[in-house]
Amino acid sequence: MNETLSHGRELKTDTEIRQAMNAKEPILVFQDRMRLRPALPIIGYNDDIVKIADGTTFLRTATSFFTLSDEEKVTYNVSSSK
């Protein structure tokens, strides 16, 4: 199961979060359509929380996590992981 992450995809499962974390893929964190933090990679997670590179932790049930689309990567000046 070596599925690659698609751009602009919501991360819902442990597998998707693990793939983004291993690829050091910057993610956007949203709560009720409001972006909470800058685009940063995930550095840890468990069943309840996700932790991003600046040390901020988010409840998985209250927030949504997305990989960056190609346009967002240009906006945030993030190079592709491949």
C-alpha cells in the first residue's frame, strides 16, 4: 500500500497522516473553515491529537488537516517533496 499523497487532500486516516509525516509534507490545519497555523509538517500524532513542527497540538476530532495544492505550494514557497 504505497499510495502517494495527492495535493490538496484532506488527511483523515492514520495511514494518510503517517504518509504526510514521513514525507515531511507541509499541511494546513483548519477549524470551521478558518486556517489555524502556517503550513508546517506533522511531527507526531496519536488517536486523539496531531502535532505540527512548531509544537502546536490539535485535536483530531475538532480540526481538519490538508496537504497543499500545487497553487498553495507556490503561494507558500514550498518545493515539491519529489
